[in-house]
Amino acid sequence: MDPSVKWFALGAGIFVVLLVWILLKGAMSGRRRAAAIKEWAFRNGMSYVEGPVDVESVAKIPQDETPDNLVSRKAWNVVSGRRDRFDVTIFDLHQTTGGRNTNTRTYTTKTLAILKLPDPLPPFRFLALGDMKPGSFGASMLGAVERLAMNIDGGKHGTPIDIPDHPSLMLLSRDPDATRALFTPAVIDYFVQHGGYGVTTDGTSMMVDRSQTRTIASVEQIERLVNDATSIAQQFHSGF
């Protein structure tokens, strides 16, 4: 056999073995994570469904919009139960968009928490990116991006609401007067201290997600997400 052919065949074989190893490692990691989430759910008195299941059968995502080029959207590792007087559902959202050609498709996965509220809230979208000083480079860049997004959106998702002295807090609502009243100084201070989350509401449904990441959460991060999500809901239902 030609030595060059032999080396090519050897290289191809090694590549296939590495590819299979990577796929098996990923599958095993996913199975371990699912088992850990199931154990955590049962330990906390919650139900668990591995999935995949239709998102609509799991929870109502507030202000949900289905992309025109949606290929599939499923919920995995669904945990449901009661925490601090709120009904909570946590799951991994797997979404595929694009065309028939798989090379043009985009795959996104993120972990969401959906809470059922005791009383309806005005529809708003809120993003807490942390604490930025007014006039700083980061605040200026964020403001420019926000203005560009508003121009593109054209008011489709509501009116931007300014939160003075806190450029890292972004608020948008279709009912600005009612929403502005919710964001008291105490609520604003809470989000300054607890950045990194996005909050979307619609009636009695509230979604909390880790806005600065688009990856699925570990079991430890799920525990923190549930605790923080219920704490966020309490900010708007202090008397509940």
C-alpha cells in the first residue's frame, strides 16, 4: 500500500474515533445532568419529566412569539412544583430555526423559569445587566444599542421606560404608566444588587431567564434560578 494512502487512512480512522468519543461523552454528560435534575426535583417535592414535550403543554411563555422560520421547539428536563407560594415550572427550551438546508439552521438552548402569579401584572420586558455608572463607556454603548433596537422594533413591543441613574436596567412595556408604578426605589435597588436576569410578564405569567447566557443551567444554577425567580416575583407581590 502506498505510504501516503496508509497515513490518510490512519488519520481518517483517528478522526472517526474522536468524533464518536465526543458524541458519546456529550450524551453521557446529558444523561448525568438529567439524572441530577430528576433527583433534585424529587428531593424538593417537585415533579419531573425528561421530555421532549411540546412547550405549550408545559407552561404559558409570556409574550411568546414564534419565529417565522421555526423548525422545532421542545421542552426538556421539565420540573414543576410549588416554591414560596408560587407555582413554578423550570425547563430547557431547545429551539431550531432556519431552512430546509441544515447548514443554514440555528440551534439555541436555554433554561427558563415560568411562574404563575396570584394577580396579573401589566405586560413588560425587563433586563438587568448589573450596575453601570451613568456616563461610562459601557452605559453609552448600551444606550446606543437600545436606541437602535427601538428604531428597528418600531414600538411593537411597547414603550421604553427610563430608569434614571441606572443605565444597565432596561424596561419596555405596552402599559408604561402601570409598569412604571411597579418599579419603586426598593425594586430598582433589588435589581441593581441582583443583575443578570431578564423578566417578561403577561397577565399572571412571569418568565425569568438568565439573560446574559444562552446555555442550559447546571443543577446548582437551577436551584439559584428558582430561588431568585421566586424572590423577583415577591418584589411585585409583597403582600402575597
